[in-house]
Amino acid sequence: MRTAVFLSLLFHMAAAFHQLHYLVVIPADLCYPSTQAACLHITCYEGKLQVNLVLERSAGHELLVQETIQKEKTFMCTKFWVAPPVDGTEEIATVKLIITGEGVSIEEKKKVLIRKASSGTFIQTDRPIYQPGQTVKFRIMTLDEEFIALNDSISLFLQDPKNNRIEQWLNVVPQNGIADLSFQLSHEPLLGTYVINVTNAKAYGSFSVEEYGMSTCGICLSCREDLALLIQEAGCLFCDNHPGNKWEK
């Protein structure tokens, strides 16, 4: 599981005095947005301890654990919400552990990374090529690192082959992770490649608009040998190979 992969043992020490042992487990990679857990295990100490676990960030300090312990063995976990990084992308923070008691004064710090969780946005049209007057139907889906569809609002716009913005959609909220949208082409649109830009995800997709064309097909014909002269002088007389069909010009 991904949670297990990111777990790091931040603090582990056996104190000579009173044989104090303690262990703190917290993810070294904190993704926003998410809920994470910090766990504390203390053994082999019979006295009274005051334990504080603090997450120090540029925007301020967050107290994760504040407990008074009087048991010989203690194990506890607490959940906390990961706030966004100060610059919107990532931030280096500090986890500080403070343990005080009779004959005990411990303070340790470890660095952790707080980052915005990466995601991927996919744009799919119902066909790659359209003709004038047709309706372009497309859908947009954004998946997080766990391949779970997100329902975060998106904004996007459509560019024609001359890079003109001809349509835009603002604050579209996906339903069950999918945003279904459409665009009606005029009967005389610019021909070429159109681009769908999702602004907040920095993703794009494209489709082409082509004019109506004549259908073509290949035909294999045979002609009688005695018509070879006529073929050379006046063009071919066309027929098919079926013995019951007549020759046609």
C-alpha cells in the first residue's frame, strides 16, 4: 500500500536514564489534500512524561500530539489534515518531538516534505475528425495519484486553428469524476485543428474539422482484346467480369 511506502521512522532512541524507548512514525511525504496519521510509541518508563509533537511550517505551528503519559507502555495515533504548501506546490516543514519528565528532557527535529498531490487530466472527444455543422462531444476526467477520479471544478476554453478563443467554460464541476461537454460547429467553420485547453490542469486535447469530401473507391475492370484499339483511341469501355453483364461506355 502507498501509505506504507511513505512511512518513515523519524525518531527512535533508547535513553540511558530510566531505559526510555520511544518511536514516532509519520509520513515523510505529506500530500495535500489528504488526511495523514502520526503515531507515538513509548515504553520502559515508569514516571510521568509530557509529550508534544509539533509540525512547524512557514505559516505557523500545528500541535499534532499533546499528552501527559503515566503508563509504562503507551501507543497512540492521531490524524491531521494536511494544509496546502505556502507556495502552492511544495514546502519543507519540520516535525519536532519534545519529551519532558523527571530526569528526561528530549527535543528532536526531522524534515518532511509537504507537496500538492500530482494528478493527470484526460480529454477525450467522441471522434477525431468532424465536419461542418456537427456537434463536438467531449469529456474530461482528472485522476489523482491513486487513480481516483476528482470532482474539483475546472475551467477550459476552445481555440480555433487561428488561435482565437471561440468558447469557454468556467468552474465546471464534474459529476462522478467526469465532465461531459459539447460544442456545436457552424456550417462554415475554419478548417484545421481545434484545441481544448484546461487552464487549471495545464492539459489540452485536440480534434480536426475537415470539409465534406467525395467518396472514392477502386474498381478492377477487364476489357476484351478486340477492343484494345478503341481503348487506345477513344478511352476505355467499362464493364465488370460477370458474364451476364453487358458492356457499358
